[in-house]
Amino acid sequence: MTEAEELPKISMLWESADPGATLIERFGFASATEAVDWVTGVLAEHWGLRVAACERLVISDANCLAWLVVDGSRMIAKWSMRPGVFARLAAIARLTVWLGERGIPVSMPQAARDGRVQVEVDGFSLGLQRVVDGELLDVTDPVQIRAAGEMLARMHAAMADYPERIPTDEPLAHAAQLVGNDFRSANILWSGGKIAAVLDLEEASYRRRIDDLAQAAVLLGTRYHDWEPTPVDVREAFVAAYASVLPLRRDGSTALDDAIEAHLRRIPWPG
């Protein structure tokens, strides 16, 4: 990046911290310019791509995300500085590709020149994906609510057949299967009258489907700040849409109600 080019904006996704200082403390980059120069070099070496511009940098916990213009396309490079999760990140990237190949709308990682979809370089683990255009899911729209419920059911059905084991420290519960564990408005894009992408599967874990459905029902409307529980009528419509694709067991309604109440009590809602 030359001095004539405009520096990208740096921001925190949800934390109240100085992004410039955080970029130095967590990732070791003295400036946005240094971070952009680094990711430009990595994409050139490992993907054979040329970065034309960086629109912004966003820091989320141990992750840094760069919105880039690459060979005429908008892409996101996301890298983690936490070595303990590198094997898991690679596994999640492979899961995302697998779901995309089976028709689940996800932002599929772009493979590097050696075929890897998550590359470890300079003490970071980095993945690359195309920007998916769309707006965050609007839970005031009944059409979007129904589509979301149906999509979660489709994801549960697909993930039940995933052949690879995702690394996790959590013990397996009875009747647990692989689930996304973070299905909510902040991670769902809507465009053209349908769900364009389900984003960020990094929280994927092994739980009962009913627990993942309950969590999604409670948190469906949440984004980045000022969380509130999803209104009851929205929860009911969402669950009904889910059950139209993947029916609940005979005792499922009671178990779901109990799981929803447990989530409502567990989360420290503001105010």
C-alpha cells in the first residue's frame, strides 16, 4: 500500500476497545498499512491473487477480518492469532465446503494453490472467501422467519451426515449431533427473496438438535449489540417452519419448551 492510497478503517466488531491498539497487541501489526501489506503478500504467495484495495479491517476477539478487492471481486480474508484453534478452523473450513457442495447457502472458502482452504502462515491461520451480498435477516418479516426455520432444519439434516469429526473439548451429550450453534440474524444474509448465506460456523459443536433449535429460537433476532430475546410469536413461527421440514419427536414440544426457558434464564439480557 502506498502513501497515496487511503488507509482502511479499523473497527471492533463488538468489543469496546481501541482498534488500533488492539491490532498491535493481539496481531503484532504496527498499523493498518502493515496489516494490509501482510495479507496482500499472503494472498499473492499462497493464492496467486492480487489485492487491489482494502476497504476495512474489523477485529473480533482473536480474529482479524479484511474486506478486500481482489482481481475485480470483493473478498474477505479472515485470520486468527490463537494457535490452539488452528486445527479446528481448518476442520470448520472443510465442513463449510462440504455443506456448500450439498446446496446449503454458505460463503465457501476459496482454496489456496495447494488445495488447502485454511492456511497457516507467520503464526496465523487464514481463510479466504467471497463477499456475499445481502442484508441481515429481518425477524419482523414473516417470510424471512419461515425461510430461516426451514434453513436450520436443512442444515441439521445435512450436518447429521457429516463424515468428519470436528475437534471440540466438549463431552458428547446423549443424542448429540453436529450443529452450527450460532444461527441468528447476525450470521444470516437475505437477498433476492431468499437466504443468500449462513455465515460463521466457527461455533459448530455436538449438541441435541432440540437444544440448537431452542437457542436459535431465542437468539434469532440478535446481531452485535443490545441483545433482546426473540418475541414469542416470532419464535413460534420459526419453530413451526423448522418442524415442517424436520418434524419434532412426539415429546419434542415439551423438551423444546424446557430448552427455550433454560436459554432465556441463562443469557444475561441487558436491562
